[in-house]
Amino acid sequence: HVQLQESGPGLVKPSETLSLTCRVSGDSITNYHWTWIRQTPDKRLEWIAYISHTGLTNYSPSLKSRVTISVDTSNNQFSLRLASMTVADTAVYYCARYDSVTTLYFDQWGQGAVVTVSA
Amino acid sequence: EIVLTQSPATLSLSPGDTATLSCRASQTVSYKLGWYQQKPGQAPRLLIYDAVYRASGVPARFSGTGSATDFTLTISNLEAEDFALYFCQQRSDWPFTFGPGTTVDIK
């Protein structure tokens, strides 16, 4: 059974860059595709970025200029970088598996990393 | 970007009732719509994919219908564990988008 675990700072200052990592256990990261999704305080969900096991990426148009997703197959993990953080980026950040084999949806999620942007 | 709207925002029901949740897309998404359940303090859980298929381990009381722009999630014989927040999500076009959610709470 695959498990995902986010790690990263809980507090980021405005204008700084957020770096989050999602460690995948129970399966090889090369078997699926991976994504980051965030949930703002009003409970809205927003898809941020996607990366395939071959490194193909796709980004939300609204965040594309600030975001980078990457995969580290040797450590079975993938990462998110979001630059120029503002208060509006305060959210719970989830890493999730995109099931490219069966459902074609986000079928496994991490527990979420709470990120607050504040000076 | 495809915008999803959900109605109602909140549904107040009793255990044993049937919940009917609606999701409408701003343009056709064909059958490419899924439903998720989220409980407080937890990540969303995939319930239904491609409008009608239950994800692994999802009880049969959850069912999905619809196509094009109008979709419905039905929860029959509500159990205590079903009171939660429900989201729809389309995979018809990037960026994948979510609806704002419907809360099913206890009346």
C-alpha cells in the first residue's frame, strides 16, 4: 500500500520560496505520476503541478511563473518549489498520486503540510 | 479553465436519509468527472471516477451519474461516517479543477 509524506517548513516569510518534499513509500515512484494540490483556508482545492515518471511536467497557469516540480527517483521522492510567496499562498499543501494506470484521478494523498505565510 | 459549481453548499440530513449532491461544469467534460470525500483533519479520498465508477473499497451506497455538464453523487442510507465534505473534480482538460464542495452535515 503506497504512502505519501510531505515535509517542509510550516512558516514562510513573504517573498521567500517554499520548498516541499513528498516521500513515497510502498511503491516505486517510477510506476506512477505525481502531483501537488493545495487547500486554502476557505477549503477550496487547487491543483498546482504534475510530473510524470519520465519527468514531463504540467503547471497551473495561475502559478506557472512561480512553481517548479521535480522528481528524485533515487530517493523515491518528488518536490515542489513555489517562489515569491504571499499571504494568499497560505494553505495546506498535499502531495498526491495521479493514477495513470486505472482511475486517472488522484487516488492516494499525503496527510498534508500546513504552510503559513507571515512576516 | 473549466469551472465546476456544486449545489447545495450544505445539505443537512439524518442518518438513513439519501443525499443527492450536484456538480455542474461550465463546459462539457464528457464523462471525465470524479468525486472525493474529505473528513476534518484528513486528506480528500477518491470515491467515484469517470462519473460512475466506484474507487477501490468504496461502499455501494455511493453512486455517481451524469455526463457532459451535469453530474450527481448519491449517498443512500447515510451512515454516521458519511457526514463530510464532498468535492467534484474534472480531468477533461488541464488545468484539472475542483468544485467548491458540498458539506453533508447532521440535521
